Amino acid sequence: MGLRLAHVFRDAYIVAGLTIIIVFVVLALLADVIAPYSPVESVGAPLRPPSPEHIMGTDNLGRDIFSRVVYGSRIVLAIVALSIALSGFVGTLVGLVSGYLGGLLDRVLSFVMDSIYAFPSLILAIAFSVALGPSPVNAAVAIAVVYVPTYFRMIRGQVLSVKNEGFIEQARVLGLPPSRIVVRHILPHVSRTMMVVFSMNSADAILTEAALSFIGLTVQPPTPDWGFDLYKGRGFVLDGKWWLMAYPGLCITLLALGFALVSEGVSRITGARLR
């Protein structure tokens, strides 16, 4: 029921999306090698436009923007990866249990998840980040809380559609425990939906992380972060210093686009779509 590798690499959306994602992963992993300067130290005159010495220019403190963009990819990818891993694990687990067992537990969990889902995601993420305090880990937890209901709703719906199928009834008749039925027979049937939700939520999580860092709820100065650098550069745009916001903003857009393209490609192959 999973994705065939040949199909994956024949889809233009997935290839384009993975290419973008891999570029940023390489930047993050090899930041010490790729970045020409320290991301937190002044290495030139302030507010210099792009030049051969500083290909993305310098900020108001004379720091190299390219180096900050490269190192900033580490923070962004780490927060997004942790948030999606947490939300995917919790949402999938709760969705499987709720959908399979049903009854009062299912009604209670559905009510809780629908209540969370009803809130605007960004406002909810901000509220949790403020409550937990500004830090990358807390930001990841806040983003994870926002996306747990998405996994829950999709996984629960898939479980409800297959739990009364003949092969599941046969497993019950054979006396298999519910945990084994869920893991061995139901989970493979929801894996396609999980792939779509994972890639689409990754794109949304990047934008949410950027919004949180823009208002100072992820990293603290002078740690490089794309959203934080957008915030610091906003006051200089009207003076013609466009590069302070252009490059961090472009990175946010490209990375979100990469995950969105992967999500679209996976949905085209599997036929699983977000509803």
C-alpha cells in the first residue's frame, strides 16, 4: 500500500520538491563549511548591498546575511522536524485508538480534537508559545499541538472505513489482540494518508515557525533564524535596503514550496488528499 520508488521519482512534483528540500538540508548539515563568515559577528560595514564579498549583503550590524541564512536553516529544519514528528506520532496513535475502539472514548477524543481544530492555527501556536516561553523546543511543541488534530481526523476516518472489512473480521475471529490488528492490518492502510498529511503539514509548519520567530517566540538574539531576520529587516526596507528581508523571505517561501510540491506529488500518486 506504500509508495513505489519508481512512481515517486517519475513524478515531477516530488522530484522538484525533494530537490529543494535536499538543498536546504545540505545547507543545514554543512553550514560550518558553506557559510563564509560567523553568523553572529560583524564582518563588514553595516547595510552593504549584495557584492562579491557578501553575496547577500550585510545587515544593520555588519553581519553577513548569506551566513545567517545558511545557519538559520538549521534552526528552521530542526523546529519543523521535531514539531511534525511529535504531531504525527501523537495524532496517528490517538487516531488509530479512537477509530478502532469507538464508543465513548472516540466521542470524547473527537470533541477535544475538533475543539483544537476550530481555533485559528497561528493564534493557537502563539498562545502555546507564550505559555511555554520562547525557545526552539517550546515552539516545536506549540506547532505540534496545532497539527495533532489534522492527523487525528484523517487517520480516524481511514480507520473507520477499514475496521469492518472482511480481513479485519477474520483477524478478530482468529483471536488476534487489538494492538496487533491495528499495527499489522490497519496501519498499512493509512500510511498513504499519513504521507500526504506529513508533507503538507511540514509546509504549514515552516510558515508557522517563521511567524513565531518573527514575533520573537523561538530564538533569541543573536541566533540566526529566517523569521527573526525578517523582523529585524522590516525597518530598513523603506530606505531601499531590500536584501535584509528578501533573502530570508525567499528561503521561507522556497522550503515551504518544496514540501507543498512533495505533498501534491504524493497525493497524485496515492489518490489520498486532505479533506
